[in-house]
Amino acid sequence: AGGGEGNASAGLLRTGGWPFRTNEKDAVRHLGREMLLQCLRVRGWRVDQSVQVALRFMRFRRNADWSLYFRARDVLRPLRTGMASLLPGRDRMGRAVIYIKPRYLDPTVCPVEYFQQSACYCIQEANRDPVVQSKGVVIVVDTTGTGLMTLGNYTYEDLRRGALMFNCYPSRVRHTYIVHASGTMYASVRAILAMMRPVTRSKVTFVSENLSELHAAIDPSLLPPEMGGVDGYDEWWQKYVDERVTSEDREHREMAENGTLGTGAALPPPVERQRRRSAARSRSIERTPPLVDEPLMPLGPLPII
């Protein structure tokens, strides 16, 4: 941030600087300084909106019984499938690109919720860069092999969670590109978009067969072969995941040794987490006072995964 913005954010981040109610301060203090700064960048340093973003994020993660921060090891199995991943560079406007392939969402591999957490990990990774926090992200959805039958993998709770998890994360999704949509998929998505605001509809592009709209936004050298790009993307992604596992494990050990391990440090495996869900939820309620419910922001141009 510039001088004025930097001074403002420094003041806001001091104890008592944020205009939270008492019970809200107790909840949001778990987020830490970096996440509060992220909320400020995402909302253009507008304090009132940043406060609501922080509260919305806390409320969703608490109600879903999710960790505040994911590590690659926490969601390693779905990350390996490539259902959700990152591209190795930025689009032509400097925004991070999240690549979604719904056909790889296989509930026999792990629960749908676990795949959703891996997508959240990707958007968390993209927003490690403060520039991305300001400029936002775009999403590319490859619908190859995806049809109405795919919805059979989802429960109502999965669909609801999928709609909320991005909407409640402090990040700006600037555009969504839908690629290789079948006639049925095209009609289904268009029907959903018809119920949304015009500004939301304007941020969704159905990419034509020659991929011209996609290549106008993203250099083909960053894209995988099925997107008109180059070979080697899958290998790059697996290497990226390996490097993040190693790096995050090292950071985790150092934080444990220094006594600075935070509330979002680890997430139990899904089966174990299911057994512990009731007890964990009870502890969460005791630890964090109830928050006053706020209306959710209208859903943005996001895939429900």
C-alpha cells in the first residue's frame, strides 16, 4: 500500500483499531495480522467492507468446522487428482488463475467436502501474493466429461457449501471461463446465470471451440494441452504440490518449536475429523462467542464444486 494506505492499515491493525463488537473481536483475533491485511487489500482498504469480509470468513469456517488455514498435506489426496490446481503464471492482467476440472471429482477417492477444501487451498495459495489480493483471480473450468449425471455426486449440503466457500473467502474472483461445455451443460449454466445479477452474468464467458476468448486473457504457454497450451503442466503441478508439502511441513515444525502454532495449523483427515466433529464443534462454540448474523453478499461468478 502507499503511504496513506499503509498508515491507515497500521492503525487499524493495532489492538482495538478495528471497529468490531466485543464478541467479534474475540473471534476475529484468531485470523492474525496477515489475513486482516488481506481483507483490507481485497476490499480496497475500505474498513467497513473489510470487517464484514473477515467476519464472513470466520463464520463460514466455524460453521463448516473447517480449519482457518489449510496445508497441502491436509488436502493432499484431492490435490494429487488435479481437480483443482493453479496455473504457473498470471493472466494478461496480472491475476492468478485457478484451474478446475470437475470430472476428477470422484467421491470414491475422498468425500466431496475434501475436494472442496482442496479448491479453497488453491485460492489460499493464490492469495499469498499481495498483488493477487488486490488484482484478484480468474477461474478456468474445463467441463470435459461433465454432465448432469455429475450432480449425482453432490448432496444438497455439498452444493450449498460449494456456493458459500468462495463467496466467504477474502478474495476477488474477477472472471470465470467455461471451456468445452456440452449443449446440456451450456443450457444448465445459462439457466442458473439467468437468475443472477447482470454484473455477475457479465463475468462468465463460455469459451468457443477455438479457445480464442481464453487465449486473449491467458498466454497459451501457461495453459495445459487440453486448453491449447503446452505439455508438462501435470508434472509441474505435482512438483508444485511436493514443494509446498515440504515447505509447509518445515514451517509447521518451526512454529511448533517456537510456540507460535495458530488455530489453523492442521486439519485432521476426513474420516477422523468426522468422528471428532461433534466434540470439536462444542469446543469451538465454547471458545468463540456467537457472532451476529449478517446477510451474505450475492454470489459471484463462481463454479459450484
